[in-house]
Amino acid sequence: MGALEKARIYNPDQPTDGFYVPFNPNTLTYSVGSNLDQGTVPRTVTSPLAQMQGDPTGQTGQASLSATLFFYTYENETTYQDVRKEVNRIRTFVRRSNDGNGVISKRIAFAWGTLAIVGTLEYINVSYQMFASNGTPVQAEVSITIVGEDPDITASSINHAASAAIQK
């Protein structure tokens, strides 16, 4: 049995600019369709990304990956950190609008084993579940949803998670 592989979140344009999650998720939800928000029937669209990934038809779908991540920074009554510092590493990827001239979306990649997606962070929900005696949050459950193109359309995307190392 090999070493435990950690899930990673990183900037796909700078793969070493990222971090490993402290605890791997126990569930990932993966959806593919043309309009995920309205639950319409999935369809394929012509995509240069799919062609680059080795799909000769140039077809891919819109994909969504949702995961719940856990962060814990409490060691004992006197040794802990504010867990929001760790949560904010993900928040930097949240899709944001600029001054009305369009949307500024920092791309995000999530990779764990052979599962990977590159897209935009559309949703984050944080539940703080444990607090130090002074009220500092030390445990958080963070639900995220990343929307991008469907990488599972082609076998060449498998093992994407192992393609870039993050510096510790």
C-alpha cells in the first residue's frame, strides 16, 4: 500500500501556487451538463480545450465538482490558530465581478488521484464547528463547487492530479 495522497487546490496557470487540503474529502459530487443550474439535459459543445486534451471530436460538456473539505487548527487549549486563515486560501479563488466591464475569474484546479477539474470557484459555504475558549474558530467544514469543462471526456486527462507538484 502506497503513501496517502492528499487532494490539492491550485492555480492551473501556476501549478506550484497551491496547497494540499489537510483532510481528504469523503465524498465528491460530479455533474456534467449544458446548464447545470437549471438541470437541463446534458449536451456536448465544441471546445478547443477538448481538442487539446486529445478528444478529436472537440466535444465536451460543462462539469461541476462539489466537495466538502475539513480544516482543523486546534492542538490544545493554548496551541491553536484561527482556521479562517486556511479557509481564506480557498476564498481567494471565488469568482468575482469587476467594475461592470465583465467578470474577473481566477481559475482554480482541484485534483485528487485521477479526479481533476479546472474551472472557476462558483460557490463556497463555510460552517465553523469548533471554537477556542476566546471564540476563535478552530474547525471548519467548507463546501465548494467548481464549474469547468468536463475532463472525463477523454482518457488523456486521467492522472492529471499527478502532473504538477506543489511546493510545501
